[in-house]
Amino acid sequence: MPTLIETPAVIEAAGNKPKRIEEYAGRVRTAHAGVSVARMVAPSGWVEPGQRPEFEEITVVLRGMLRVEHEEGVIDVAAGQAIVTQRGEWVRYSTPGPEGAEYIAVCLPAFSPDTVHRDP
């Protein structure tokens, strides 16, 4: 039988400003270890520490713009676009635009603080 997820788990986010993370599936909300699906709402000027995660991340931007820094440059991902980052690849996410960003992040395997490997 299908399982309805009525509400997400709200998780504290890393970064210089408050960002809302709503996990619909993953280690916290549904005990899924293989995948996590979360909606993020980040304000303008939000920046998180760089990271070299042990998971692949597929990010779909719904509103605003998400900046993705990587070892070879910068990619700005606009509403209606998506980006895939590979496991072991260094990235840093931010929302420098005036409206911040709303986006969906899918991590394979599921996001974990133990496997994200944020910069000190």
C-alpha cells in the first residue's frame, strides 16, 4: 500500500543565514538510507560551507537562482533548470540573487551529516 507523507521533517541547515529544509523522504523523516528528497527555501545572501559529499545530488530550482561553485568554476542554476553533482566532487551552494531560491534536492544515497564532509 502506498505511504502518504503528510508533513515533512524540518531540519536545521548549515550556512550564514537561516535556510528551511523540509525532508519528505530520507534518514530523518522516513528512515530511507538509499535516497533523500527535500525542499529547500534559502534567503538572498545565503551561503553554506563547501563540501565533498559521498552522495550524488540532483537539484531542481523552482524559484530564484542557486549558485553552485565547484573546483573548475561557477554555475548559476535558474528556476526551471537542474544540476547534478557527483559524489566526491567539491561544491558550495549559495543564493546571491535578490529573491533567494526555492529548490528540491534529491541525494543518492540519502543525505547524512556524516557523509557530507563540509569544509572546516
